[in-house]
Amino acid sequence: QEPAAEKADTLEPYVDRAAFDMVKKKKHIFRNAVVIVAAVLLLGYGVMTFLAYRYFPMGIRINGKDYSFRSYEDTLKELDAPYQDYELKLHFRNGDVTLSSEDMGFKATVEEDLKALREDINPFFWFGYLWTREKTVDVVISYDKDKLKASLDECSQMKPENMKEPENPTLIFNERTNRVEAVPGDKGTKLDTEMVYDIACEKAAAMEGYFDVKNSECYVEPEYTVDSGTVSFAVEKANSYIDTKIGIMYADHTIYIEPKDIYKMLQIYDDYDVQVIRRNVEKYVIEFSRKYDTFDKYRDFRTHDGKIYKAKGEEYGFKLDIEKETELLYIDVVHRIDVERKPEFIHKAYAYDKYGNDIGGNYAEVDLTNQKVYLYLDGELAMECDCVSGNMAEDHGTPGGLFKIDGMAYDVVLRGDDYASPVLYWMPFNGGIGFHDATWRTYFGGDIYKKNGSHGCINMPLENARFLFEKVERGFPVICYWEEDLLK
């Protein structure tokens, strides 16, 4: 039994060679693979390290843009590019000016920051930029202040001789609203050049491309604006004058002074003091007189049969007393007196209407050619009669023209070089010529006047003379005319 046991102890274990060789082969392959992968990784790392040494590493972003594998020079050139064409445009009230980089001695570059960033990059730690991606570099800006100032000085807008002074508001009369208003003056183009220099430098330093000078505070402002208290007070004071209601009464017609005419009487000084000027009032009165006075002017008179006589009288019509009326009107305006009053006249007519008719509907008309007297009252014929005018044969012909009754007398004796004629009703209208009764005459009218006329007076039947005497008064209009002087 013992030999058998000994034999069992000396038996070798069974080994599967094929499986063993397979395992061994796999280990060899794995080892080789690890070596290869390590070699590849090492090579890749080396390549990436080399690239990170020569270029910016993969994944890096500078100022928001990917610069992977870009050279320092290319990156610097691209980052600097936007700053190389920098311009500053200035918008003035009277035009635009553009300053180039050269005009300002302007330079802008990221070189300093980019160089520092490049030096901080560890090429052996290139893989770190796969996660830490964003980097920022700042631009360094420089400019030549003296060169910028010199370039601005060359601009026409900055030359003193081209600058226009700002204007204060002007007070004008608005005829549409009948009010005095303040209108802004021309803002001008005068600049505070030092302020322009300073702001332009700030713009260049911030690399801003637009400077709106027009809407900045660089322009010199006028002393006053429409909102200034001084201007507002002047407007209020001027309007208080033009609000005055002044009516000038010509007989039965009142002429109101218009606000625009009162405005012309004012003087508004540079400091906005508003005053009524006497000489301006006088100018207005003179113009008013020229427009409305009828004294010594022709006017159309329509005769009883519809013809036109150009009537003019040396003593008939309205004529203002310029001196007295100026004084009264000056007081009215200065004290803002609302008034309707009769003006101061040197001469007066009998009537006045809105058409400038100063004869009206009450007048005595003498047709010298046909030897007729017509009396009109309120535009209606009140009396018609024959008459005898001045003796033509003895050169006493009655002159035509426009006159007025100068006086009235009852029961008087008219005397001349060779006559003395008692009359009951005497109404002179042209010096020694007038209406009167002629009881010594039996007949009136016709051709009597040619050889047996008066010394120039208008002889009338007694009853007609009495009627006329009862209806007229001093100043009553008298129009005498010859037919050849009428317009058809």
C-alpha cells in the first residue's frame, strides 16, 4: 500500500497550454496597447504643448471670439483692426466735421494686455483652457491733445470770424391774434471753444465716434429767452397798451385805433423796457390825418340828377390839429384810458360816415347853369326853387365849389361899393357870397344871371329864403357847380 501513496504525491498538475498561451498573448497585447496609447497621448500632449507654445491654445476665447491655434501676431492684428479706422464726427449747427485718427494723433491697441495674456499661458497646461475659455484684453487708447486741438482750430465752425452772436428774443405783433408775442432769436453759432476741446478729448479717450455739438451746452446762449421773466413782463406790459380801446369820433362815425397801430407807438428797448414814444404817437396822428382828413381834398358829390361833381373847398372838410391830438392820444395810451372822444380839429365838416363822406344827407345844392337851388334834408329833397346867381356880363359870376354856411343874420343891409340891399334872411357861405332873399326881383331862374345877375350872391324868392334860413345852420354844406364841370 505505501508505494502507491508515494506515487500519488509525485504527480504534476495539469496545465492547458492553449489557454495559457492565449492569456499570455492578451496580456502582451494589452501591454502593447497601453504603451501605444500612452505614446499617442504623450505625442498628442507634446503636439498640443508645442502648439500652445507657438499659438494660443485650443478653446481660448478672447473678448468673445474664439482664437484657438491663432498666432499672437494674427490675433493682435485682428483685435487691433477695429481701432485703426477710428473717426470722430462732430455735428455743429452749421455743418459736420469728421476728424480722422491721424488728425487726432489717435492710437489704440490691445498689445499690452494681449502680451501679458500670452505670457501667462502655460503651454504644458493647455488642456486647462478647454474649461477656462473666456479671456478679456483691454484696449489702450492714446491721442495727441495738441494735435486734436489744432485740427479743430482748422474747422470753419471753430473760427471766431465765422461765429454768429446769439440773439435775444424779439417782441412782435401778431396780426392774426392781435397780441404781442416773444419770438426766439437766432441761436447763433458762437461756441465755447474750450468746452468743445474738452468734450472732444473725452470722446476720443472713450473712442466714441459721434459728438453732437449742436445739442450740447457748447454754444453760447443769449442773455434772454422767451421764458425769461424780463421778457414775459415786457410782453404783458406791451399787451396792456394795445388792449386800450380808443375811438376817434368824426361827426356820426367813430374810428377805433387798431391794436397794431398802438403797437407802433411803442418802443421796446434792448433791456425789454417798454415805453410809449411821443414821436411815434405823432407819426400815427399824421398818418391818421392823411387818411381821414377831408380838408382841401376832392370828393365825389352826386347831383340831384345823378351826375358826379368833383367837389373841393378851401374851407370845408375835417382837418386834425396834429399837436393837440398827439398830446391827447399820448395821454390816452400811456394811461391806458378806454375812451370814445371827439378829436381836436382845426377845421370841421358837417358829417362823416364809414365811407368818408363828409357832406352827408343834409346840404344845399346850387346848379349855377340851370339856376336852381335844391335843399336836401336827411337825404330827401326838401325844397327846390329858381334863383339868380352872379352877373356874368359884369364878371360877377358865382364860383363853383364846396362851401359851408359861415353865419346867419336876419334883417340886415348888404352893402358894396355901389349898392346897399336890405334883406331879411342872410346866409353867407363863401366870403361875401351867400344866400338871401331878393324882394326887388319879380322873376328868378332862366338866363337872368347872364346880364342882370347879382354881385355873386344867390338871390332867392322870399319864401324859399325863409325856408332855407329855418333849416340850415352854421357849417351846413353848400355845393355850387356849373354843368360843364360835371362828370357824365
